[in-house]
Amino acid sequence: MSTATQSQTALKGGEWIIKESNPFETFTPEDFNEEQRMVMEMCQQFLDSEVLPIVDRIDKLEPGLMPSLMEKAGEQGLLSTSMPEEFGGLGKDFITSTIVNEGLGGGHSFSVAIAAHTGIGTLPILYFGNEAQKAKYIPKLASGEWKGAYGLTEPNSGSDALSAKTTAKLSDDGKHYILNGQKCWITNGGFADVYTVFAKIDGEKFTGFIVERGMEGFTQGAEEHKMGIKGSSTVQLYFQDCKVPVENVLGEVGKGHIIAFNILNIGRLKLCAAALGGSKRAADVSIQYANTREQFKLPISKFGAIRHKLAEMAIRLWVCESALYRSAKWIDDKEHELMAAGKPFNEALLGAAEEYAIECAILKVYGSEVLDYVVDEGVQIHGGNGFSDEYMISKAYRDSRINRIYEGTNEINRLLTVDMVLKRAMKGKLDLMTPAMNVQKELMSIPDFGDSDDAPFAKEKKAIQQFKKAILMVAGAAVQKLMMQLEREQEVLMNIADMSIEVFHAESALLRAMKLVEKVGEQEAALQIDIMRTYLYDAADRINKAGKDALNSFADGDELRMMHIGLKRFTKVEPFNSKAARQRIAQKLIAENKYCF
């Protein structure tokens, strides 16, 4: 096929909105190499043998239990997958470390502890520490001998992290910074050895510090009692004239925001991976329950209403996975490109994650909402039993809820998605203006009802192109109409974000299906094609609704009527029997007794 040989330069962050992607240059989970598949298997085995049999003990916060599990994970190399070998890491690529996050994502509170340790607990020092700091801390964090935590949030500053009140003042002898203040919701806080903490020097220069357990004036509060992730240690940190050596300043004085925001980009993608791992486990539990639970002398998996739920779980999982690994490969490629250009490894990965910060925000929202959907419907499939603590699905339901809050709430991430796209357009990094003007011209012209293309997936490709025009039309009109007011119109921004999230995932699913058909043939990939087509069919309505809601809020008269006609044209899809497709998907899940795509 000619497309297979066409080469293209990698898309920049956000550029998928205005450019077409080549399926044969899109990384998919089917492209995992042998080692990556073994890593996934190893993670699953670790959960099955070490974690899941003792989740109740973990939830009771049994002293020393979580740290000892983390040490076991460290012995197997699960804490140091992508850390450089010079610091005791395995030096694996970004995709492999994403696989570890997914593979360990179904471990409830354990998954949270591991993700916090390997992410926000370790990466600030790895990426922003000087050579002495990295040599002192990273090998022990990589092995699990020391555990890491991260102190950014305060009682009065959550999403607005830069309004933090914790202060730092240089001591008279110039040897220490004296920290005063408190931090809250600190994951791993009750047992960590090393904390990255943010404070304002002289009340204004927002700066990172490495604080060790046992430093004078540093204490931790009692464990919080939480709705879910009960086995995850969560405490407040208190600093009362806490003496931190000047050599423990992390990065540059006054540049703490660079650490905080860059670390979050990677964290958002990894959260999506962990949520995906948790979703697959919850889907398995629900499929197995539906196969064994009988009502009216039949397993409930025989009923259409249950099959619809199981199929929808599989659809969202497969689509989420498609977008996750497409993005992880972009970050991996960009990291290698920056290293080839002479950047040190830390700047290379941070630069790569920053390039794809838009996609990281999108994935965080989508992955956390997929998990919420899967566990919610999982409880419903279990009926009254789903409300009982005897069944694992009730724990999964409670544990899921936090994911839409931390690493930036989903509302903040939706707003960021559009804000970052518009800022890049204003800086000339993304040419949104030309395609947006072309869409406006198209609205004024007679629709082209030219010959229909009967090439494989031509209709789906056309649908994606049209969906992108819908985004450009709504966003372009919003920018023109609202100008500087737009940043205060959060509902409109969230409508545009929802359109973008749907289109990115729909396109990722189409690219994966096209690549899969080329690899194994249409017959072998029939169910994956069902998944992709059902998603596209449903996404069209969701994009239309979000677009209408935005337009109705700022346009009126003839202009509004014209754009409604345009939106209808751009979100029109062929009639599709999604009920039959869902039945086929569900039958496969039921036969395999697990999520199997």
C-alpha cells in the first residue's frame, strides 16, 4: 500500500488537529517487542502474587507493609525502569516505563504508592538535581531502599499551586534555609525518606527543596481517612523552623514552577496508563461475574443490557490504549531526537513531555474517566453485591474517584488543553489560522457531494477530517467573537476541549485499526473494526452536542444558523448498527471470560 512507504516528519504537539497522521507510522500496542510484553507480564504477576492477595492488609495501613512491597518491586527493577544505568536504573525507553505504569495500575493503593514514588517522588531530583544530589539520592530511590514523596499542595492552594504560603529564609550563617508552613495530601508522606518540597524564599521566589525525614523542625501528621485508596499513606507535612542545607535547593532559586509543571506533564500520561491497567482488571472482574451470576435461570451475560455495558467497557479501553501508546511513542521519539541534538537525558525527556503536554492533559482526562465508567458499570453489573465490601469491584469503585482530581483536576486539564493549543497558535508554533479560514470559506460554499471514495476506511478518514473542521469552526468563531474574554468563558473552553478529546481518541482508534488490518487482515481484525466504528459513530453525536453548546452561548441570528448547518455537516456519519457491533464485541469478551483485545 502506497501510504506505508510515505514518510512524514513526526507531528508536533497539537498538530494532529490540522494534519493527517499516517497509520503505518503510528505506534500501537501490537508493536510491543518481546521484552516489552515480558515486562507487562512481570508486572501482572507481581500484582497477582504479591499485592492482590493482601489488599485488605494494605488498606488497614499495616505498619511497614507498603514500604516492604515497594522494596520487593525495587528488587525486580520495577522502580527504575527508565532511570539511567549510571544511577542503578535499567535505562529502558519511555514506552517500557509506560507499560510498567499500566501493568501495575490494577493494584489499588499499591499502584498509587508506586506511581508517586517513581514519578513525583523521584523525577524532580533525577531531572533537576545537580550531580551531587543525583548521586546521593537516585540510586537509593531506584532500588527502593529510600521512598520518595512530593510536597506541593497546601490547605489553601490546590490547582493554584503558585499561591503557596510555605516560606523559606536563608539563615544568618548562610548554611541553611529555614522553612515554615505546611503541605497536605502528601502521598507516601507517612513513610517516605526523601521529599521534594516547594516554598517561597523571602515570600516570593517559588523554589524546590530536597527535605529528608528527620531534619530538624520537620514533622508529619496522622494518616488521613479517605473515601478510597485507603492503603495509600496520605499525611500533612509540617515545617517549623525546619533547617534545610543550602546544598538541598533543587534547581534554580525562583524557578520551582518549572519543576512542578514539567513533572506534571509526564505524571498525567502515566496516570492514564495506570488508570488503563486498573480499568482492564475491573473489566475482567465484571465479565467473570456476568458469566457466573444467574438470574431467570441464565447467566446475566446472556442479556442485552449487560452485553451493552461489557462491550462499551471494551470500546473505551481499546480506544484509550490506542491514544496512550500513540502519544508515548511521540514522546519517546522526541526524547531521542533531542538527545541526538546534544541535550542531556533529563532535558531531552522534559523537552519531549513539554512538546506533547496537550496530549498528556487529554490522556489524563480520558483515562481517568474511562476508569470511572468501567468501575461504575462494574458495580451495576454486580447489582447489590457490587455495593458490598466482600466484592473487589466496590474497592475499585472507591479507589477510582481520586483520579479525576489529582495531577490537576479534569476541569483544569480541559482548560489547559485549549489554552496550550491557542498559545501555540499565537506564537506561530501551530498554524491554526489557515485551516480555520478554509473552514469558514467552506461554510459559505455549496457542499461538495463528489464521487464517494470506496477505498478501505475512506468514510472513517473523511469523518475524522470533518470532525477536525468542527473543532476549527467552533474554536475559530469563539476566538473571533470573544477575543480576550475567551479565557474567562470556561464552559466554552471545556466544550472545545471535549470536542478535541473525542477527535484525538477517535483518530487514534482509526489509525490503530487501519494498521492492524494491514498486519493481520480484515477478518482477523473484524472486532477491532467494530470497536473503532462504534466509537466513531457515538463520538459524532458527542462532538455535535459540545459544539452546539459552545456556539449557542456566544453566537446568534444568521451566523448561528449557518454554523449549526456547518456543524451538522461536519458531524454527519453513515447509519451504523451499533447494537449488532456491541453484541459481537461482548460475545468475544464472554467467550474469553476477560478483556481480550
